[in-house]
Amino acid sequence: MRTEQEMDFLESYIPNLANSATKKAYLDALSCGNSVVEVIENKIYEIFSDGTKKFIKDIAPDIKIDKNKRTFVI
């Protein structure tokens, strides 16, 4: 059984591992000749393995959230 400190240490790596896995999946998809979808400056684009982009649609800008505020409305 792991201690709380050991679990906290291991859990601290999760964001980095997730980021690396996402980048790898993105590059793997492109290297196999598939396209990926990406948001760039509030626009959705389909990115192809040759580097070309196809505009799909505009989206609303990001919403800034105060991390310290804990009010939820459902």
C-alpha cells in the first residue's frame, strides 16, 4: 500500500504524461496520413498531414474562470 505522500508524488506527473500522450497521438495521426482537428484563435481547423489547413467554423472565445471562486449554477 502506498502512502499519501507517494500517491501525491505520482499524481503530480499525470498532467505531464497526459500532455505528452496528446502530442504523440496528434503526431501519430498525422504521420499515418490522417487529419486532426485543432482550435486556433477561436477558429476550428482540420489539419492535414501535408501541413495544409481547412477552416471549419468560428467558435466563441474562451471564458476566463476564477479558480478561487467555487460557485456553481446548474
